[in-house]
Amino acid sequence: MDVFATLFLISGLHLAIAMTPGPNTLAICCAASAGTRRDGLSVAAGVVAATGLWVGLALLGADAVADRDGHVFLALRVLAALYLVWMGLRMLTACPMRRGGMMGRQPFLLGLLTALANPVAIAFWLGTFLAAIPAAAPEYVYAEIFILIIVQSVIWYSFLAILFSSAMRGRSFAAAGISRYVAAAVMIAVGLGALAPG
């Protein structure tokens, strides 16, 4: 087994999925551009924490656990999905965002649950990612994979938060309102999608 080739493949797969615009990216960008840089970085930290959970579960054999006791995964998925729907509805009905507090005191939780309920992330971590990991790899390779994914996630998602908190400074209040509605709609859609059977 070529460890470098394995790490390169997994790194490329992870970067491709992380850089593809989706709920995680939108939550970070919306929080950073309509709230504060701290909001964006807090959402990013939540996404990274969820990524760590997914990687850890996958490396520990989440597919076997899910096959044996899928109720735990189903319960977590439903709770995360319901939270996203609730947060999306709350964003639609709340007062317009003010700079300095878009997410209230829960940006980390928003990032965590967005990434946990994201159906594309679930399919990636429990499908493509598991298929790319060599079955008989030494333990140190799994540790290297875990560290690699976390480092890549911290760099990419922090970069997004910093970029959007800087690039969107001074933008119009209307643009912030539009991003709030788009983010709310995506959160509701991802939440409802995670609740759908299959």
C-alpha cells in the first residue's frame, strides 16, 4: 500500500467536496458577510467539528455500526434536521440582521448541525470516503487521514469566513437580507431533505 498515494487521493476527494458550494459553505459565508467575522469563524468551527465527527465515525467503522444499530444515526439525523428547519424558519421570521449578531449565540451549533444533517456530507463520509480508505491500513495511516482532513477543513472554512467577512464589509443592507433569505431557504431544504426517507 502506497501511503502517500492514499493520502493524496483522500485529500483530493475531501477538498473537492469541501469546495463544492453547498449548505456548509453557504452557512459560513452568510454568517461572515451578514454577521461578523467571529460569527463566520464560529460557524466554520462547527462545520470542522462535524467533519471531525464524520471522519472519526467513518474511520471507526460507522458503516458497520449503522448497519447494526441504525437508530442512533437516524435519531441524530432527525434532531439535526429539525434544528436546521427551525433555524431557517427563525431566520425568515426574525428581524433583519444587524451587523454583530446574525446568529445570536449559536453560530457554532448552526455549523455543527448544518454539516451533520447535510445529505451530501452523509453520502460522502459513509460512502465515497469509506471506499477510498484502504481496509488493511496500519493504525498510523488512519491517524494521518484524520489529521489531514481536520487541517484541510480548518484552512478552507476559515479562509471562507475571513474572505466573506472582509469582502462583504460595507455591502448594502439589501444584500444582507437576500443572503439571509437564501441561507434560510437552504437550511430548510437541507433539513427537510435529511428528514426524507432513503
